[in-house]
Amino acid sequence: MKIFKLFVLVSLLALTAPAFTFITPADAAGQSPVTAYRDGNFTGVTQDFETGLYNVDQIGTVGNDKISSIRIAPGYRVTLYKDYNFSGSSKVLYADTAWLDDFNDETSSMKVELIGAARMPVTAYSNSPYGGLEQAFGVGNYDWAELQAGVGNDSISSIRVAPGYKVTLYKNANFSGASKVLTADAIYVGSDFNDAVSSLRVEAISPLDATSVAVPNNAYTDASKRQLLETFAPRIWMAQGESYFPSSVEFTFPHVDRYLNPSSGKYEIKTKTPLDPYTLKLPYFSGDLANAPIYAFWVEKDYNNVDMVFFQFSPYDLGKTVFGTEVGDHVGDWERITVRLAKFVDNNTNYLKPVQVFYGAHSFGTAYNWDEVTKINQTHPVGYTAFGSHGMWKDAGTHVYQELVVTQLTDVTNQGTAWDTWNNVQAFQYYPHLSTGNGLGNPWPTWLDKDYTNPNSDAVYRFGNPAQGSFFGQPLLAGGPTGPQEKGALTNDVVLD
């Protein structure tokens, strides 16, 4: 069954990989980089895997819906899929896993990839975003028969295009019929060409265009990364009448305690003053916009991408009123805008080309092509943070984001107070495989660490009080959110989030 979400990425778990097998050091040494086991703790029937794609009929030794544990050599990534054809829910692993937990006996297809491997300039996918069957292409012409043997005829839904290449999609075989030209990644090829491509042509072009930005001093130093984060930091519009503004995390510390939550077994924070009633509003909830930083992360992603992830922190999130009852309020709030850029080199000069912008709202988000978003001074994307709840959106308006049995939950955005975040940036680089990072011109805050069970650290797993009550399936007081270090935007080395 085809799964795509247009540009609304309710789940960004499906990852990407080329449709050909890499020759890797582990392969050359005769040692398979991945071994899957039918039972937990690396026991039972086994099957070895080299880099490549393995559909349901290719995992027959260990068995469909039979994998319980898996060994992974350093430097490799494994993506498990619950359905055949690399679709359905997925789970990404980077290291040995003795028990697959929610994926135990659930795998029907999988990918094995060498992290950082060379890529073909174009990869087409049968699902959006960048999932399902896939096929990689170099410069050349690819007619119906070649597509049919790979991603499939009339099957393409999304496509990756590296800077310096042009792809022409044709609706008919033999490069005929209606056509469409792409020069950058397309999360969705559009309703006019979705499942309608029968041939395509890949050509080399100049990678430079009006959006290309040269890397300062032609080197990816800490200073240049910080400067680039400031260059692409967003303008965020606070809604008219907003009462709960952003602040620094440190602004909240005099008002909260770090405590061991017995439910999670991890250290979290909660208000020193009990919220009784749960709708009690403490003075510090109003935030400190004048001194609030944007928390900006430089994250290297596969396919020569860099994701610049801009997190807004607010001390409080105002939920919604349903039949006169406040639901979904919570202490602590993280929302984000991500700018994805493609790295390339032209005439020995390093460049970045902005490709897409992702707006996170609550537990989902929406991605747009760079040319679809409003910008300040050509590089700063504009975002709107919703009244009270701070969900991030591309445009002003009323946005329905959840249908309940009895009502709709909506976010309202408009131009109230402009926050030009580039004026106060806390800049970091995050390393997904190391689960840590470093400051770029400013210290690394210890609350971003992940030793959540250590009473002597400052690491914070959740940034607010635990959940309380329920009303029409919605929490009266929602649990505080996890921090940036737990978000896929930082922990996943492929996904745009």
C-alpha cells in the first residue's frame, strides 16, 4: 500500500538509502556488517546482511516478522520496516540491540547502509517522503524498462536531486508526454506527477544559483558555522495578545526543581510551586522575550545535507479550551523551525544551498521547498508561533491540527510581536551518532547532556511537570516535553524534522 503525506509529515521515520550495494571495508574483509537474530540477546536462527536493500523475500532465513535482536558493526545504519517494500512504521539502529522491543517480530523489510557513503546524484522513491522502493541514477536517460526494474513505472512520489544536476520527469515512455524539471530535492513530486513518471533524464548543470551561499573563509570552522546559523536564523512572529513568551532555559531554574521521576526513572524538572489547581499560572510563565535566545543546532545529515535546527523554548504552553475546560496546558515548551541546506563545491569554493524548511507544530510538522516560504533579507525564513500553544507555522491564519469527536483543535497565528532570532543565537553542533555536541562560540549547557539517571549531573529529560487528568481523551495538564537532545532533528542523521 502506498503511503505518502504530501508535505504534511506526520511521521518522519522513513529514512533514505541508495538502491545499489556499496563496497565497504567490512564487505571487503569478508565480514558482514549486520547479523539479525530470531531471538533476543543475539540467539536463535541468524542471517547476515551486507549493505543494500532487503525485501520480505530476502530475509527468509531469519524469517518475516521474526527478528528479535541485531548486531551492527560500527559505522553502519540499519532501518527496519514493519511492512514489505520498505514501508510502514520504521526503526533506525546504529549499534548492537539485544531486544527490539516495539519492533520485536515485526520486521518485513530492511536497509543496511554505510554511514557517509558516496551517493548517486539522483534517487527516486515510490513513497513520500523519501521512502518505499527506490532507485539511484547517474547522468543519463532512463526509459520505462529501467524504471520498471527499479523504483517502478508510474510509481515515483519523491526524489532527491544533488546540487549541480537537473532531472526531467516524463509521463510517457521514450521521454515523451508532459514533463517536469527538478533541480533540488522534492519531498513530493506534486499531484500532477505523483505515480505518473514513465521515463526520466538526468543532466549535469551549474550548481550555483541565486540562493547559493559561500561558506565564510571557505572553511567549515566553528566560527563559520555560527555565522551561517545566524544567516539562516528565522524571524518568528508572536501572535497578538500572547502572554507566554520565550525565554532561556536558565531563566526558569529559580522556579523549578530537578527531581527523579519514578515513572520514567530519569531526572526531570517541575515547578517549586505545586500547580493546584492545574490551571494555576505562575508569574515566570510569561517568559523573558527581551533576553530569550534561539537555540540553533548545526547537524550534519546524509546526502551532503546540513540541517540548521532552531529551537524556541517557552516556560509555559497554554492548551485549548474545550467546552469551557482548559486541556493540554503544560510547563515547558519546545518548538522548532529547521532549514535544510545542501553542501557542494564549485571551483574549489564551498557553498550551501537552502533546499527546504520544516515547521514543527506539536507532535508533527510540515515541510516546504525553500522558494515556497517568505524570507527576510533573502536568507531568514519567516515563521509564526501560535497563540498560547506556540505551534510553528509558515503562514498567518487559523490552522486545524487535530479533529476530536466533539470539536477541532486549532492554532491561531498572526503578526503580533516580531522576534528576529539572529540577534541572540546560542549556537551548537550536534553529532547524532555520539548523542552529544559542542558549543559554537558559546558554552555547551549541561542540561543538554543525556545522563538522565545521574543525580549529580544537570541533564534534564523532561522540562515540565508530569501529566494530570483527562478530558475527552486530552490531558488536563500535559506532561512536560523532552528537550532538543531527544528530538529526531538531532538524533537522526537523515530525517528532516
